[in-house]
Amino acid sequence: MEEYQVFNADDITQEVIEGFISKLMDKGNKVTAINARLRAVFVFLRYCFSQEYDDFCTIRRYMIGEGLMDRDARGYWRVKQ
């Protein structure tokens, strides 16, 4: 199995996420446990987007352009559900 090194948000690709899921499945994790870990990653990324950390600007610009993000009533960035 290939190992991925993620140092910033631009390193997180679909391939990396699929590899992460695969590794968890190979370790015998149940679907619910895998979903819980993915939700935790999603929450962390959403927090980083809302705080406008510079490392996440490239991903935010892409997601805004694709219509996947917008600002909430308080002015924070949010990922559309």
C-alpha cells in the first residue's frame, strides 16, 4: 500500500482520501468508525476554512468556484451540505 505525506491542504487529494479509507478498512475498522474519522477531518478542514488560514486559500478558492462553499450569516466560510 502506498503511503502519502500531507503537509498542507493542497496535498489532500481524492487519491489520498481513498488511500486513507483503504488503510482503515485493511486494519479492520468498521464503516461507522471510518465515517467518524472522515467527519473529524471534515470538521477540522471546515474550521481552517472559516479561520481563513493561508494554507487553505487554494482549496477555498476552488470550492467557492465550484459552488461548494459560501459565507454564513455571521460571515464565516462554510461548506454547503
